[in-house]
Amino acid sequence: MNIEVFPDNRLQAAGRCFRCALGASGVTRDKREGDKATPVGRFPLRHVFYRADRVSPPRTDLPVSPVQRQDGWCDAPGDPRYNQFVTLPYAASHEALWRDDHVYDVIVVLGYNDAPPEPGRGSAIFMHVARPGYAPTEGCVALALHDLEAVLADCRPGDTITVHAAGSAEP
């Protein structure tokens, strides 16, 4: 399956359409660390993390792991672990995957800028739970929890997500 994301905050998967939130700066072909834009392109779905104290494991054929309190993601462009999973505490700048809000109750790691990571091209691009009112993200794709769970139920290894550029049917 290929999940399709459009700049007008629509996500299509398995013949269904869902509302989603995208980066506060919209979508871009030239993603940079900290620009708050969602990168345009086709990316593999790598891994699913979930908060076992809040939600059940998502039904999906993708690899799934519970998030631990010490889990993080490095967002420091000059660090050798840039755009990779890290264990906290971690000396370089990073994002904690265990959060007080519910945004990371379910996280799908997208294969953006990871083979290998290019410093400064953006990190921690996930599909995750939307904030109330679908507030913009820092560059991720976010859906209501029940919609994210519905999408994941149809996902399996090898599936992709395509973020389309404005005014284009192509990524």
C-alpha cells in the first residue's frame, strides 16, 4: 500500500480519506532542520512505537515496539547519530519519544533522510497522533488516533507514504 498525503491536509490510504495535520510551513522539496515543513517525496514506513501505558499495540504487520522512558531521537545535525534513535540521557540535541502530551502515543518512523542521514536535511519525520484541532506539526504527518490506527491496520513491510507537492499529483 502507498499512503498519499496532500498539501490540503488530506491523507488517502486503502480507499479511505482522512484529515491530517502537516508542518506549520507547509510542504517542501528542500527540507532543512527546523524549518517546520513536511518533506515532499515517497518514504518507507520503518517502525511503529506506542505508549503501552496509554494505548494497546496497534494492529499492523509493521514492526512494533513499546516506547520506553529513555527513548529519544537525535536532531543535532553535527552528531554522528543525527536522525537516529538514541537512548537518553543523550548529550547532543534530541527529541524525547516519551511525552506528557498524547502526540507520540503512536509513532510511525518514516524513512526520510535515513539511508544515510544527511546533516541538516531534517530529522524525526514521523506519522503520529494529531494535536487537538489538528494544530500544525514541526514537519510530521499527524492524524486522529483512531484514524492512525485504521491506517496502520492495513500496513505491512514495504509500504510507503508519499507526500505530494502543492499543485502536483507527483511527489
